[in-house]
Amino acid sequence: MQQPWEPRVEQSPSTSPAIHVLGEPAGWEEVYREHVGPVYRYCYARTGNRADAEDISEQAFLRALPRLRLRASAPEIRSYLMATARSVLAEHWTLHYGCDVGLLDEEVASPEVEERRPGEDAGVSRAARVLAALPEHYRRVLELRFLRGYSVRETAGAMGITVTNAKVLQHRALRRAAQEELP
Amino acid sequence: MRRRRKDVEGYVEAILQDRRPPRFGAEDEEARQLLVASALRAGRPGADAPRPEFVEKLQRRLRREMDGQEGAAAGAPLVTRRRLLGGAAVAAAAAALGAGVDRVVDRSIEGSGGSSTTAELVPAAGDWVDVAAVADVPVGRPLRFSAGALEGFVVNHGDRIAAVSAICTHLPCTLNLNQSAQRLDCPCHPAWFGLDGKPMSASYAPAALRPLPALRTRVVDGRVQVFTA
């Protein structure tokens, strides 16, 4: 397959020993391109927003890539990158929300995400699983808000309840979902 | 309890609008709710796909970290710390440039020699940072440099040396040197700039595309230095 990046050109041969750290100059870029999507999705599913997911993915790659043995197998590389992302995520949650790292470790280590194959939409399937475990009105309010992007007011309208009740319902539904998903 | 509920709601509202959520001290139960909310947010089809701009930008950042070289596709030599640390024939470099540059330096050129001054290149706030040997920047060959947070091009205009930011003023993509056209091209959008930083794009009204910020530049001992604020 044609690579979207052109091969690097060495501009100053006198500096080549320092610049070409590895014998395969493009190796890490291939690793990056193969894994950036899964690492990002992994981070996104644990932050829920682009800005944090981008920051954490970036930190994970900056931390992991220089230490990576590029000749390791793809699963080993994936596992190392995910473990690094997990540790950056744990730091994020501890720093910004004062969370117990143990809780996070348990959460981010959930195996179904790490074993996901390319093309599989684990984000969607996990959300579906969370919703499926809930009573109908809880499922419905979370579906409208999170999967369909309805505002509280639109959700209230769709469910035939008041805005206040929609807020309360969302709160209870989320609490219940947390109990089911992260006991 | 009510405050905590508000905090969780604030988090949920932020992520539903794809904003960075507010930070607050959360108990375990709330933390679980935040995590489940995040997982649900990722369930909206396509929501958790990385932006192509982000993927490209991070790759460039990693390239700098991994081998100190960026913009190779554009043919722009990138000054790296390693390269600068290698030492240079400073006096020769100063001679090669000629007297023209001397008139525009901020500080008078000190005595020849003293190449050891290139050892400290990590930019601190409000400091001059050594980015290149003058000899490495002939007229018509702008030089891409990266010094800590500072990304730029050093340009020899013949009668003076100047530097401009290498970050597009539209979207913050790193510009590539287009050697043949003698301009700086944005890889993300049809935007390009002259070597003096002025926008040249046909697709954007000049008012919409701001010029590239000029970086304060001086020459000391045949070395180009850029000021980081």
C-alpha cells in the first residue's frame, strides 16, 4: 500500500550517526500509524472528550516510543502502548479528579478493549452493553443524551417528562450504569 | 451530595459538547459515573475516531522527538540540538555570511571563536536560543529549526537574517518549505506564505489569514539566535 508519508531524506550526512538511532528509520512511524487509532480510542473511551484524549494519547506515544523495541511482535507492542496509555490515564484521573488509581487500573484494564481487532467498534459495543443492562427508562434517557446527542430539553420532550425529571432520571441512570459496569 | 451531582452534570454536559470537562475532586462513586459517561460518549458512532490533523501533528512531533528531523518531505533541513551540539566552524561561518548581517543584529557581534556557547540550547522563557550557524542558511535556502516550543524557519534575505514562525496562522499545522516556489506551504489547507511570513494564498482573503509571527533574531559569533518569549 502506498504510504501517505514520503520517505525521509537525510539532509546532513555528517550528523547521521546521531539521527539514525535505529537501522530501520521508518520503523517507529509504521508502529505509530498502526496503533494510533486504537490508543486514541482507548483514551477517548476513558475521558469522553477530544482534548483530553489527544493530550493523553500524545503523552503515551512520547513516553512509549523511545523505549519500544521495534522488533517486538505486534501484540507485544500493542500491549506496551496500551499499558503506557493506561498509566498516563491513571495519572490524569488522579491529578484532575483525585481518583483512586486502583479503581482506574481496574477500569482501564478491562480486557475487551485491549483485545479488540482493527475495524471493530468497541466504543459502540461497550456503550450498547452498558445500556442493555439498564431498566428501559434509564436506558432510554442515556441513549437519547449520549448516543443521539439530545439536549436535556429535547430528551424531556421525547420522553414526555419535565426537564427537571429528565435531569433526575439522567443522574439516576448514570449512577445505576456505574454500579452495573464498575461494581 | 447536591454539589457532587452538579459536578457530575458539569462533566457530562462538557463531554456531550466535546469540551474539556471541568476538574474537581471526585469520590469513587462519582469517578465511576464519570468513567461510564465517558464510555457512553465514545459509543456515538464515529465519536472516538482521532482527527486526521491530530494524527499528522503528533506524527510530526514524534518525528522530532525520535530522530530530530522534520519536514524532510519538503526538503528542509532541520536543525537539531544534536547537530548544533556538534560544533561548527563559527568564524568561517561568520565570514561566509559577509558584513550585511552585522547591521541588523540586536547586539554587537562578539569576538570570533567561542563556539562553546552553543552548548546550552534548551529555551528558557525570555531567552535567546541558538538555532543555526549562519553558514547553514544561504540565500534561497531557508532553514527549518525546532527549539523547544519554538518552531520556525530562519531565512537569509541577503541583507539580513530573519526568522518566522513555522506554524500556520489558520489551523496550527506545521508549514512545509516549498523550495522551488520559495514559500511556506500549509499541509492541512490551501494556505501558503512568503518567506517573509506574508500570506500569499489565493483561497483566503489576506484579512482572514494573518501573517506568520516574526521571531526576533540576532547573529552572534556566526550563529543565528532566536528570542523565545
